[in-house]
Amino acid sequence: MERHFEQELVKLNKRILKMGSLVYDQVHNSLEALLTCDVELARQVIGKDNKVDTLDVKIDKLCQRIFALTQPVATDLRLIMSALKMNNDLERLGDLAVNISAKIEGISDYKEILSELHVDELAGMADLIVKDVVTILHTRNTTFVKDIFTAAIAIEAKVQAVSCRILDEMMHKTEVIVVATNLMIILTQIDRIAAYSTNIAESIVFIVEGRMIKHKNPFREGNV
């Protein structure tokens, strides 16, 4: 029974890592499609969402099976509890990638606006934060968790600044309302990408150190 339990934990860890890599590809491709206004690539992201959903269900069922057949304690229990939460957060990141992709056709004729409003910079920041989170997911090196929070704060601030510029454009140029609305939705998704990335970072800290940093200031001494 003990050997079977260990094998199930190994399988769970592998599936979470696979989920992280799959979701990063989805986020990366959606942001790449955004920057290049590549409608076909955006459609590929939407088409691959079922792979994320399928793996999400497999991970949930595996966690349920482990709980049902064993009585995990301490570190193992933290891993399983965190796996459930990270799986949900990763699945949501996949959904955000799809949401971004769904709006790309509506802005495909306004590619120059992306650089004018610095949306391209935001896309790069969002891509990097998810890449860093997946890296930490593999290495379990919590030293870099603080960088995730720093990046998330920077993304939030930039989203707010760009959103204000877009709203100002909408007030003075009614002809840009449709594309501006699509961009506002995209910015909201990017902001949420940062938020879910910090959620995953929190879960990794809990797995490795047994500390919960949710709702705490990660920069306060003693938290991270």
C-alpha cells in the first residue's frame, strides 16, 4: 500500500508539471497571437483548451483517489491539498489564454495600437511571470517567489495606466470604442494572469515550507 501511495504521488507531481507546461504554452501562444494579431494562432489556442480541461479532470480525480484510499499526513497532505488548488489556478490561466485569443480577431486591424498603448510590454511581462511560475513549479525554489509578487504588482500598475489611456481615447474618439472595448477585456485577462500566478507561487511556498502567505504582505520581513 505504501509503495502504491508513493507511485500515486509521483504521478500527481508529474501531472501538475505537465499541466504547468501545457498552460504556459497556451498563455505564451495567446500573447504571441495578440502581439502579431495572428488570428489562426489564436484559434489554435482556443482549439487546444480541451487538453487543459481533460488534464484538469484527471488531476482532480487522482487527488480524490489518493484521499479515498490513503490517509496522507504532513508533507504529503500539503502536496495533495496544494495540487488541487494549483490545478484549479492553472486551469483558470488556460481559460484566460482562451479569453485573450477570442478577442484577437476584433483587434487584428489595429496592430499599431498595441505598441502605441504599450500593450506589447504588458504581454511580455505576463508571458514572463507565467514562465517564472512554471519554473518554480519544477524547481520548488521559493527564493524567487518574491520576484513573482513584484512582477504581479508591476503588471497591475501598468494595466491600470494603460486602461486609463484607453478610456480617454474612447471618450474622445467614438470610432475606437469597439477595438478599445476588446483591448480593455484583454487587459483584464492579463491582470488576472498575474493574480493567478501569485496564487500558484503561494501554493509552492506552502508545499515547500508549510507556510501560508495568502492575504499577507509578501514583502514584510518574515513572510517571504
